[in-house]
Amino acid sequence: MANLNGFNAHEVEPTSNFEPLPAGKYLAAITESEMKPTKNGSGSYLQLAFTILEGEFKNRVLWARLNLNNPNATAVKIARSELSAICHAVGVMQPRDSVELHNIPLLITVKLKKREDTGELTNEIKGYEAKTASTGQPQQAPVTSNTPPWKR
């Protein structure tokens, strides 16, 4: 039994269906990070929680696991490359702690993947970009004269 300290469900929005997000690019930020041991105990991975910052799926959370300490050299190489992409996307090139990557907006590319064990679709983060890289906002040309834009 657990004491819920007067919790009132009328005051809290209930969670909705956790269907996978559609594939695409989303503005997100790392909001949690933790180093965890692998299941077999032979290494550890950095688990990062990405929270979607805007749009229809605002506040949804996706996770990435980076096998930074693993006997499989290929897994470590892939994880280090992914961490490098994240660092480039958030502009923190030499983090001493994963918390330095938190709360900095970046674009994540999300794909759908079929789980081998259940056949259900799940999300997987497959890319990281700086927020300014492709936000869909047209870039304004620098002003090179004193002529107002509507007269050019």
C-alpha cells in the first residue's frame, strides 16, 4: 500500500493513448539523463529522455540509449557518433556531465520501427540537428540598402 497524499484526479489531466509518434522531425530537448548498467552487467549505457517542445505531441517523451561502455567496439563507436551528433546539435562540444546537454532545443528525426518481440510499432530517434538547421522558417536576406523592402 502507498500513501498518495490526497491526490485528486480532478486536478490532473489524464494521460492519453501512447501510440507511436508519426515519423518526422520534432523540436525537442533532453530533459533527463542517466548512466545505467546493461542487462548482462558487462557495460553501461547513457539513457537520454527527449521531451517534445511544441505541436500536437508537445510534452511526449522519447528515449535514446547510447552504449558508451560496452565490450562490443562497434556498439561503442555507434554510441560515440550519436553522442557527437547530439553535442553538435546543442552546441556543447566537450560536456563533462550529461546534464550540460539538458534543456537545449534541437531537432530530432523520429522513425517508426517494428519490434521483433511483439511486432508492434515503436519510435526510434535516428538523427539530431541544431534547432536552426531546418526549422522551416525562411532566412531573411541581409539589408544592403536603405530602400524599404516593399520598394525593392
